[in-house]
Amino acid sequence: MSIELNEMQVKLARALGHPDKVKREKTIKMLNNYIPSNTFNDLEMMKLWKALHYCLWLTDKAAIQLDVSNMLAELVHTCKDNEQAEQFITCFFKTIMREWGTLDYHRINKFYAFIRCVLRNMFMYLRDRKWNKTLTESFMNIIVMEVLRNVPNGPRLHLADIFLVELYRGSTIATKESNISTSTSNDKKKSKKGKSQSISNNDLDDKTMCILLAPWINITVIERDHVFRQRVLQNVFIDYADTYAQERYIEIDEPIKKKDKI
């Protein structure tokens, strides 16, 4: 589906990515009021995301890219209800998949970081609603239908890489503190402790973790792409099993007594 921006949407994108932070914040404040005050059909939401995507596409300096990525991702918290939030996340991933082939080498990393920001805020949204079972299943289904079952491979490989890290961040940090680094270079070194904490230091229980991990389990069973399947096994299940085992391990003070032979 081809979506063209009108003149007003282009102006919005340029204002959101403006080098002047005051102007960026003024524009995002307008969006904070605009989104919950309106009802969008799917095409209208896709047009909005086209403009937001174009905004980040235009942004050059790393500090501004991070600021813009977080501001846009945090818009999910302004949605007036869960239905609009689901539509917001769905259209984000649709836009990412549709536009992925247009990204050049110099722009791709900032969109990897953008995916991180949105995933983190999605988890924060779920956390703030006590990991409601129906809502959690719905959000995970969006990820499955829009990304995990589709190509290009880049976004879904990236989701496998960052899922546990952003689950920890999104389930533990305060909403107002979501503007944190999205660097990808040291994730493997920095995330081990974080992923361990993601199980014990918040409201995530085993049932919720089953919902969150179910789509990845299906990948290991039905996925034909060997590279993707192995990435999921390593970065989701092996890493999770390692931290899960560390947390659930119970030291036994006394050795287990063997039953007397009869």
C-alpha cells in the first residue's frame, strides 16, 4: 500500500525533527493532545506513522535521533484506550516493514534504535496495566503477524536480539525515565544482569512470561529460516534459560538422604 504525505504532514515531520529542542517539544505536545482527542481509521493512522517515520528519516545528529525516537515511542502512552494503543503499535510495525527496503546504510541503525524504543514503551504500557492477559496476548499477536511471520529479516532478527533486554527495561523503569541509551554495541555484555532482574524485580509472573515467550516457541518449531531460528534459540531461550536457572536455583543445606534399600 503506497501512502503519500500531504504538505501539512511533511511540515509536521520537519517540526518533530527540528534541531531546536524547544520546537520539537512544542510539536510533540501538540501530538500528545491530538492523538487521544481523535479516532483514526487504519489508513489515517498509517498516514500519521508515515509522517513520524519520515521525521526520523530526516534527523541526522545522534542526540536528536535518540530524543526524537523516545518522544515518538512515548506517544503510545497518550492513546485514549487500549484499542487505539493496539492500532498505534500495529501501524508502527506495518510502517517499519513497508519502509525497511528504503533505508540506506547510514540510516538503518537509527531505525534499529527506534524499534527498541517502541518495544520498550510497549512493555511499559503493558506493565502499567498489570500485564493484563488479553492485552498482552493482543500485543504479542501484533508482533507475530506484522514482523515475525514476514520479511525482510532485519526487523525480526533485531527483535530476537533485543526482546529480553527491552522486556527488562520496559518492565522496571519509570515511564518518565524511558529516554535511555539505545546503543547496540555492548548489549551482550550489559544485558546479562538486566535480563536476570527482569524476572524477579517486577510483576512478571510465570503465566505472563509464557504468553510473552509463546510466539518465540512457535518460531523454533515452524520457522524454516535457519539463521532466524538459531538467533531465537540463542538470544531468547538459551539466554533466558540461563538467567531463569540462576534465579530459580534453590540451595539445599542438607544432602538428600537416599532411601534405605529393602
